Amino acid sequence: MSEQLLATYAAKESLLGRNFEEEKPQGRSDFQRDRDRIIHSGAFRRLEYKTQVFVNHEGDLFRTRLTHSIEVAQIGRSIARRLRLNEDLVEAISLAHDLGHTPFGHAGQDALNTCMQEHGGFEHNLQSLRVVDLLEERYAAFEGLNLCFETREGILKHCSLENAKKLGAVGERFILGRSPSLEAQVANLADEIAYNNHDVDDGLRSGLITLEHMSSVRLFAQHLDAVRATYPQLADRRVVHETVRRMINALVTDLVAQTKSNIQRYSPRDIEDIRQAPSLVSFSAEMHELNRELKQFLRTQMYRHYKVMRMSAKAHRIINELFQAFMADPRMLPPQFNPDIESERARSVSDYIAGMTDRYAIGEHRRLFFVGDV
Ligand code: MG
């Protein structure tokens, strides 16, 4: 969408700039350049082999962090377009939002956070920012990807107050209680719409949950009944896809309508008004409740399924043992992760582990603990 067609309160071409000043890109916008840099990063390619819920080797059709991020970008763009927001910015944020995730999904992040308790902790949002600000080494003139402030702000979805104080401008909104751009808010809810729906799809495919189970969730049941009534002969696999498709559509449609009405109520003139207002991107109260019910179901029936718990326990063990081994003898670290200064060791080990794919972490664990593997 060209700049003129954007809403007045959309994020315009990076007003707040990059940490390291660069010439304007030719033939593409600043946010498009950010997206392109993210796609070309090593951290982005590693998302292909990082767990969303299912570990990569459990099956070829389950979502990985990469396909999850692409689905977030698709949903985010489609919402942004309908609200006349900056699609390119939403896309850049969506593709980068999970770059800091550890191997093995949330189990990996919890394990690494526990290991890092004495050393400032581990937060995956903060790590995503660290990846784009510092850890990617691709450009001659600066560290990281040197992304625009607006992209970095969107990547840093949550952050503890303590960490916010160390981050300068990008951490300020957590201290002042201000909102990020509407584009950041859209990417955040697109993330939620994406994972709730693809986890239903993956959960059903894996057999961890069944259609009968899912019928107790109102949002799913509504659309399931409608699909079955219209297509009584349809095979279950297609029933699932058709139902999930309709759920995504219902969530997006509701979100767009409610957000339009929120915007109307606050009548923001520009992005500064957005930053002063509470979050304006939201579901209606009714859809919020239906969505909460779906999340609750997934939490109890799927994320705590005994098969998922077994994988989580293994993930904890692998991450913890890697961390302890490297801390005990840093000579085993690849040199670029073995800093001369001892006080930097824990963060460096954490960066190394967080960057691993699932299978690299499994392989590294084997190389450290089993005779015969080096
Ligand atoms: Mg995500």
C-alpha cells in the first residue's frame, strides 16, 4: 500500500530511524529492507528446525517456527491491509518475532531461563531483539541487522521492567506504560490467531486431541457444525481444514471490526496518539471469551499431554546439561562463544544454546556426553 493510502495513525517510513545511520534504500521502503534483511539472516533459516509444539523429527507436516512465522505474517498482513496500516512493517515484525526462540519450544526457553537465573535470566522476546541488534554478523559497517526502531519495538513484545531499563529508547514504553504502534499490536494478535489455529490442526493430525474432544470448545463447535451441515459427506481431514479456515476468518473479521470501532472511539490523529492510547487492536468481548476458552483447552489437553510432557522433560535435561557442561569447562565451547572475560561467559553460553536448532542441540548433547561421538 502506498504511503498516501495509509491511515494517518499508521507507522510511516521509519520516523525514528536506525541505530547506525544508513542511506535510504533504493526501490524499496525501509520496512521492506528490514523484512529482506530478516529473511537473509541465519537465525531466520534456523527457524525451520526449531520446535513450535512438535519437535521437528516427529513429522514432516507439523508447524515449525519457520512455517509458524510465515503464517503469522500472512494473517498480520491481511489484518493490516483492512485497517490501512503498514503491511510491510507488520510483515517484518511477524517474520522476526520468534528469532530468539531456543530449541524445543517453551520447554527450552523455561530450561534456559532457569539456568540463567543467577546471570540475568533468559527471555525469548529480548533474545529476538538481541539477535537482530547484535548476534547476526552479516554486515561490514554494523553489528546485527541494524533494523528500524519501529521493527525492533514490535519484536520486543514483552520485557521485564528491569531489562527495559537497560534497553534505551526501545525499552521506554514498558517503563512509561505506553503502547507500541498498531502494526506491532497487529503482529502480536496475528501470532495468537496463528498458533491457536495451527495447534488445533497439528493436534488433530497427531491424534493428541480428537474431533470429539474439540467439540467441547464453542468456537470450534460452531464452525464444525456449520461445515458438517453443509457438507455431510466430507472426509474428516477436510472437515478439520474447513473448520480451522473458518475459525481464522471469524477471528480476523472480529478483530478488524472491533479494532475499527476502538480506533473510532479514540480518534487518534497520528502514531503519537496511538502510543499514548491503550492497546486498540483487540477482539470483541464475546470473541475474546471464545478465544480464551480455546487457549485454555489447548493448554490442558495438548500442551500438557503426556507425550508433549515427555518431550519437554527431555528438552529440559538436554538444555540444562549443555549449559552446566559449558559453564564448568568453557574450553569445550567453539571459540567465538568463549569470551575472554569471565563475567560474560553465561550470556555467551546462553546465546550459543538459544541459537541451536532442535537437532543441533541433540547432536551437541550426544557429542559432549557419549564416548564415540565427537
Ligand atoms: Mg510466535
